[in-house]
Amino acid sequence: MYTFSSRLKTIAFVLMILGILGVGYSFFTAPKTVEDVERILAADSHHGGGHADAAHHGDAAHDAHASATEETHSHDAVKAHDTTAVTAHDSVHGAAAVAAHDDHNHDAHAKDAHAAHEGHDDAHAAHQEHLEHVLHQQQNKPWAAVYVAALFFMLISLGALAFYAIQYAAQAGWSPVLFRVMEGVSSYLIPGAIIVFLLLVAGVMGWHHLFVWMDPEVVAKDHLIQAKTGYLNGPFFLIRAAIFMGGWIFYRQYSRKNSLAQDDATDNRFYKKNFKASAAFLVFFIITESIMSWDWIMSVDPHWYSTLFGWYVFASFFVSGITVIAMITLYLKSLGLLEYVNTSHIHDLAKFMFGISVFWTYLWFSQFMLIWYADIPEEIVYFITRIEKYNLPFFGMVVMNFVLPILILLNTDFKRLSWIVVMAGIIILCGHYVDFFNMIMPATVGDQWFIGAGEIGAIMFFLGLFIFVVFTTLAKAPLLAKRNPLIEESKHFHY
Amino acid sequence: MSSHYEAPIRKPLIIGDKNYHDVTVDVARPVEGRANKQWWIAFSIALAAFLWGIACVAYTVGTGIGTWGSNKTVGWAWDITNFVWWVGIGHAGTLISAVLLLFRQKWRMAINRSAEAMTIFSVIQAAMFPVFHMGRPWLAYWVMPIPNQFGSLWVNFNSPLLWDVFAISTYLSVSLVFWWTGLLPDFAMLRDRAITPFTKRVYSILSFGWSGRAKDWQRFEEVSLVLAGLATPLVLSVHTIVSFDFATSVIPGWHTTILPPYFVAGAIFSGFAMVNTLLIIMRKVSNLEAYITVQHIELMNIVIMITGSIVGIAYITELFVAWYSGVEYEQYAFLNRATGPYWWAYALMMTCNVISPQVMWFKKIRTSIFVSFVISIVVNIGMWFERFVIIVTSLHRDYLPSSWTMFQPTFVDAGFFIGTIGFFFVLFLLYSRSFPVIAQAEVKSIMKTSSETYKKLREQGGHDNHSHSEQNHH
């Protein structure tokens, strides 16, 4: 039996408190009015480089705008586009105004430009628009920071749950000694899903503006979003979320109950129940996972679409879930627990970390390459935003999620060394956090991003909560699923 | 390799009262015996189809590509459909031999040899379609980046079609090496049993002087693992690049990001169906039921069910996202697929690929040899139509409504396709009578853990491996 040490518990609480402070600080310091924004921008431009940047953004905006006009086929939009270009020359702020606008808002763009057009030489209106836009982005920032971290930790536990279900459905013989660790990691799904659900509800209620399609004013001006309202609307969105989360949590609780009951059983009844439930869950999961990724992630860019997106997101949180299983296993092993876990088990987990990292890269490349190659405006705008405004996190993530794991974990002996697996694990987890960051931030905070108190605070808070929930669950039951019919295979697993 | 203890709930992979020598005899029998009448009938039919294919190809080369049904709007039709179909079928072989090796699936040992043979034979069929579509197949080597001294011709490195050339040729080479490496100890077994000097000489050459020393085995294991590691990314890359042939084009219905993984899943799906088709017949004809058991067929059926469902999810995803995208062309492409003049092909694809494999959820059905065989054929038909639907329906109504048209295959299209099926079976039938169709050396390595004989012995002795090793453990 594992007991949740008070030291670790203290760490978890300290993380949560520091996290709350960080998040609170970022909410507190977010600008409240347009004047605040003006002051911040003025302070920024004194640091220099702002002008060159703005000009550069102007080009990007030009492209993005061209794409917008192609979609709308509206003469007005074309006119607006020209006007915007002129404004861009007139005023650096004007250029930045366009750049700051995200691709999802191109109809609003047209409106901006119209405003500018009406004011003509008066760049002031455009300037005001820009300030307001930046204000929205900066007010989004603390929410987005919380949302990314909440989603990431919830999906880690969902990834671990999927891995667990696969072990059952495939009747894997090597892994039953790790079942209790997996059950521990998946226990976070309940609080994690509730928090994410509340954040989604907050969006629908209009308390934050991460999802522009939830804003009736935006929808009123955007015929592309209007065409999607049959799917993208508040009630249906929340109903879907509730069904998905309810289904996952139900399987988690049901399989955990059977797994514990099997410990004292005299036959394999509970094991068989879990086998069947796992197969059913995997069917439910493969469908809901894709839809979940469109709803909670892809729809922050409501114009953009990619059929591969769901599987890409899956690869990202699946490898993160496996990595966390490996790291917690190593931690428990270092306490002298999990006596039957040997280096072969660690080796296998590390192989999965390696393999799924490569799989993630495969999907990342497939999506990126096809969109880059075809270069059609409605798709490419997604990567233009990321490469121009998120260059370092975008390519840095590929290094952390592909280059480093492949270099570190290719070697057979390395996969059996605890410190190397932990090091690779930290890189993978950071890399996939950045992956989710890149998925959410461009559409919500635009070029106003940076990793500050809000982002780090949110990570700390959810990490603390994750540790608290997971280790509390681990302490509740013996760490060996002793009566699992495959446990002997797992105990004597040697590769 | 893997653990030597096996849980009692696992069913034996070698059934009946078999010892090591029985495995040798059973595997050598089809090679050493004489062909029966059915084999000759099957061979004659396959040969006739093959010869008919040769005639059609000769006609194509002599007259030109105009003998095919492809037209100005539908410039790609049966040729590329057949190409993708055959390449896809090839995937299961590598998947079974490489990916299942990495996942330590012992059941692969009875089927990997034939699955790999199928891979190599089907890649040969696939390669013929692009080659003869060139019109002047004697210049086929121009697809290689040959030195500029040959002239000013240079291949287009930006084209996925060229990537295909590299991917498929690399894949074929690695598969061939992998297959042959596994064959070495088995050829040596046939060599050592041969009675006539001629057969001895032939198998001695084929086995590359395999001696069976510990060093041979050690290198054999090492090279198998390295080749499996190489073959795994290769097998995924091949169908990924095949999907790029379509997905990089800005054609509604082709350009969609899910295509790479969904093509790979579809390839595994069709490949496993073909393995089932071939092995259900072979286990009967060559008396190999003890090695290729109902459990093997059941497991392959499960793979078919899973990959079929993944493909189904991809179909639905494409449909949904076409609507969600709000792009008119994209929406029409899918509407036209499902309700246009080729609706029947689409319906066939959906029924065969998504609905039919769902029957495998029932244990009774997936353990029935007859139903398995039927479904395997149904899936192969469905997967042919999938490629036809993707290719022809996306092309026949292009951006310019005045050029909209239908595709009408000619007898040459059909003849060429039938010819490749004939050629494939000619090769496979010859293989089944001259090669050890089961990797007997590998099957022997799981004898003690997974055969019925040894499982019974363990039960009788009440002394199983595990309690024994547990004592060692402490």
C-alpha cells in the first residue's frame, strides 16, 4: 500500500496556492479599459522594434485579408481590403490593427475598414478599433491560460484512460502490474472534466470570449459562422460536452470498480466485464474524441477546419498520458513500491513514449505538409498565423515533441534508465503543453501572447490539483491488481 | 524474446498433438509432395487470366493509352484504382511481420510468411499500372533521378508521384530482404531433408549456406529486429505517400488532411482481408489447420473490424467536415459522391467497408470460417470501390460543368486488372508449392509456451513454468 506522504501533499498544496496567486494576478492586471491598453502599447513601443514588426504584420494581414475577400466574394470586402492597405501605410497602428485581428474575424475586419473608410484620413477610428481589439485579447489572456492548462491536464488523464482500455481490450500480458498506476492517473478525469465543463459553460454564458462563435454580435456579421450554427451553438455544444465527459467518467468509474472487485474474486467475472466495457469504451472514445477536439479546440478558429485534427489532438494527449504513467511508475518505484515492476516494463513504456512521439510527428507533418503544399487561403491562414506570430513555440514544439524524444529514446539501454526516461518525459510534457498552447492562443489572444504569471500559475495550479487527486487515489487501493488473470505474465515479464 | 510464461486463459496457438518433428514434416509436406488436381485447376485458371492480361497489356503498349476508358475529364480511373488497391493489399504482410513482431504477438508466426509473400506479389502487380500508364514502358527508368548526361530530363522532386517511386521501391526491397531473412533457416530445413541432388542444390543456394550455429541465430534475431524497426515506418510511409498523390492536389474530395492515416488504416484493412482469403484456403488445401487455427482467423477478423471502423470514422469525418467547412465545392464533392450518378459505388463502399465488418462483434460469426471467407471477399470488393469512389467521383464533375462526364471502362481496363489477379495467383500458387509457407523455425520457438501439447503437459504435471520461476525469483 502506498501512503500519500505529507511532503508531497504539501508540495501539491503549495503549487495550488501559488497557482491561484499567479492566475489571480494575471486577472487583476489585465487591462480593464481602452486607456489601459493605450498605456501598455505606448510602453511597449518605447522598447523599440515595434515599428518593423508592425510593418511585417501588415504584410501578413494583407495575405489574411486577401483570403478573407476570396471567401466572401463581396465587392465591399474587396474595397475594404484596399482601404485597409492604405490605412496600413498611413499609420503603423492601422497596420497593427489589421494584424491584430485574427483570421476568424475577417468580416469584422471589413467593418473596421469600413469605419476607417468612412473616417477616411482619420486614422483615429481605426486606432480605437485596434485598441478595443487588443483589449479583448488581453482580457482573454488569463482565461486562455487557465483553459489551456485545464484542458491539458484533463486530457492527460483521458489519454491514460484510453491506454488502460487498450491494455484490457488487447489482453496485454505485460502491463497489468501498472494498472493501478493508470487508474490513479485516470482518477483526475472527474475533477478535470468538471473544471473544463465549467469553463465551457462560462464561455456560453459570455463570461469569457475564447470562442468567438458564441458571441451573437460576431455571428451576426459572419455568414460562414452563420452556416455552422446548427452545430456551433451554445446548448448543443454543452449537451455534447456533457455526454462525452459523462461517458468517459462512467467507464473510468466502472472499470476501476471491477478492477478492485477482481482482487478478491474467485473467478474472472470482473475481468471479463472490464474486457467488454473496454471494447465498448474504445468505440465511444474514438468517436467522441474527434468531436471533442473540433468542439473544444478547433472551433476557437471557427473558419478553419482540418479532417485530421481530431487524431492529431489524440496523439498529443495520448503520448502525454503514457509519459505521466511512466513518470509516476518511476516515482513509486523509487519509494520501493511496485516490487514487480522491472526495467522491462519501464522499457516498454519508454518505447510507447518514443513510438507515439513519432506517431504524433507523423500526424503533425501530414496536416502541416498537406495544407502548406495545397496553399489554399481558407486553410493556410492557420499556419501563417502560427509561423509569423508564434514562430518559436511552433517550431520549438516540433523539436521538443519529435527531435529530442527520438534522439534520447532511440537507444535501447537509455529506455531502461530512470533518469533518462524522466528527462525525456519532462521534455515531452512541456512540448505537448506548448502544442495545446499553439492550438488555443492564436485565435484567442493573437499576438498579445507571452508566458507569464497567468500561464505558469495555471500550470502550477492544475499540476498541484493533479498530484493531489492522483496520489490520493493511489493511496486508496493496493498497487498490485493481484487477481487479474494476466498478472502472473506481467510479474514475470522479461524482455 | 518474450516471456516464457503464458497465462492459463490464453488459448493454444498450435493445436493437436504436435511435437517439433511434426512441425517440420507438416511444413515440408506441400513442398515435397506432388500437386493435386485442385492445385492444377486453380493454377490453370490463374495462368489463363494472366495470359489474357498480357494480351491486354500488349494491346495497350502497341496501340496506346486510348484503349483505356480514361478520358479528358477522368484522366485517372481504373489504372490508379488498381494500383492503390494492390499497394494497399500489400500492407498487411509488413504489418504482420514487422509491427506485430514489435508488439510481440506470437500468433503472427503462423501467418507472417504467407502474408509477406502476398505483400511482395501484390506490390509487383501494383507497380505495373503506373509503368504501363507511361505509354512507353521501356523508358520507365526515367522516373529515377538519372544523371543529366542522359539529356535535359530531370524528375520533378516536388511531385508526390516521384516520392511514390522512392517509397515503393524502398518498401519492396526491405520487404524482400525481411522475407528472405526469415526464409533462410526454413530453406535450410528443406535442403537438409532433400533427397535428390537437384533440390538439395537449389535449396542450398536459396538458404545462403545457413548452418544453424548459435552465431547464425543470434545474427538472425538481431537483423530481424532491425528490419522490423525499418519496415514499420516504411509501411506507414508507403500508403501515406500514396495518399499524398491525391491529397496534395487542390481537388475537392482529394485534398483533405485525414487522408494519410485513413489510407494506411484502409490498407491494413484490405490487406488483412486478403490474408484471410488466402489463408482460409491454404490451411485447408495444405493441411495446416493445426498452425493456422480458428483463433488466428478470429484475431485477423478483429483487426479487420477495428480498421474497418477506423475507415468508417474517417468517411464520416470527411462528410461532416465538408459540411462544416462551408466551402461549396467541398460540400458538393461529397454530396455528389453519395447522391450523384455514382451513388451505387458509394453505397457499395459504405456497406462493404463499414457495415459488413461490424458483424465481427459477434464471436460466433468471427470464428466461423465460412463467414470469415465471405467477409474477406466483401471487404476486398469494398476497398476497390473505395478507391474508385475517391478517384472517379472527385474527377468526373470537376470545376468546369461543361466538361462533366462519366467514366466507361473498356475491355482492356478490365483485362489488365484481371490479368494482375491472375499473375498474383500464379505467383502465390507457385510459392505455396516451393516455399515453406509457415515460418517453421519461428513456430518451433513458441512450441513450449503456446502449443496444446505443452500446455497439457504443464497442467498434468501441476507444475507450471510460473511457480517454477517464482522460486527463482525470490
